[in-house]
Amino acid sequence: MSSPQRADRIADSPERAVLSLRERKKAKTRRAIQEHALLLFTEQGYEATTVEQIAEAAEVSPSTFFRYFPTKEDLIIQDDYDPLIAAAIRAQPAELPPLAAIRQGIRTAFAQVPEPELEDVGLRIRLMMNIPAVRARSLDNLLTTVDVMAEVIAERTGRERTSPAVRTFAGAVLGSMLPALYSWGTAGTARSLPDAVDEALAFLEGGLPL
């Protein structure tokens, strides 16, 4: 069962974007469902946890659950970080080269994520790596993130977001980040998540010297 301290954190999780009241309520509900699901996955395992149990813990109906998460796998895959990162990159000075803006934007975005929430990111990464169905579904999410990154890069460079150069650049950025995310989430490291990701992007920015 959820601890009172964790439940308080769920209720008080800060919003990181300017949204309408309705959108804020929806974001809060989505986050609460996901938090309770992760707690249940930790306590009794992914396969043993049902949608009905998650809905009951989050105090929503199963139909409400499916409005936010079409499948149980989406509880692990979905998050609100793509728009957060995109907004932080867009806020960087125009004179910064694209990769430097991405590095600074990602670090700025992660600085807005509370430490306990980053712990949930680590749990989600471990579940994603260990559950075949979730791992397979994560490809869709990765392609969506490439699209988001390509759009931001296109805006900064004045190119079409569908151009091969822009999409290759976006893919290289995500390809550099993924090993850092997986290593941080599965093996653990003394570095923070922002530092681990930034180190990977610095390696890319330096031309991948070996």
C-alpha cells in the first residue's frame, strides 16, 4: 500500500508548465495513476498487478484509467518530459549551436524534476528493460521523441523537420542519450541523471573521439 509520505508527494507534485485548470487537473490525475502503478509494481510485480488494482489505488474508475493510459505498458513508457525538454531547449539563446542548446536545455529541464521523481524514472527504465512487452512498446515512444527533437532542431536551424539531416541529428542525440539512461537506470552510478546524460552529449559534441 502507498505510504502517507509518498501519497502526499503524489498529491503535491508540482506542475512544470503553464496550463489551464482543466489541463492541470488532467496532468495531476495522470501522474497520480502512474505513481500508484509504480508503487504496486514494486510491491507485487508488474504481471501480478491489474488495471483494476491500480485504478482503485488511484481512486479512479477503470474507464478513467484507460482514458489516460491505453495499455498497462503505457504506465511505464509515458511521461511529460518531451514537452518539458522541448520548451527548455527553445528557451536557450539563439546564438548557441544546436547541440549546445540541447545540452543546456536538457540540463535545465532535469533541474525542474524533483529528486523523488527521478527515482521513478530509474524504476521505469528497469521495468522497460526487463519486461519484453514494455520494451517492444518503447520503440513507439522513442520515435515520438525523435519527432519532438527534430522539430526543435528544425526551428533553431531554419530547416525542414522532415529533412534527412535534421532527423539524423535528432537520432544521433537520442542515440547518445539512450545508453546513458539505461546505464544510469539499471546499473546505478554515483553521477546524477543530468550529469550522465550531459556526459553522453558532450561525447557526441566532441565528435565521438575514441
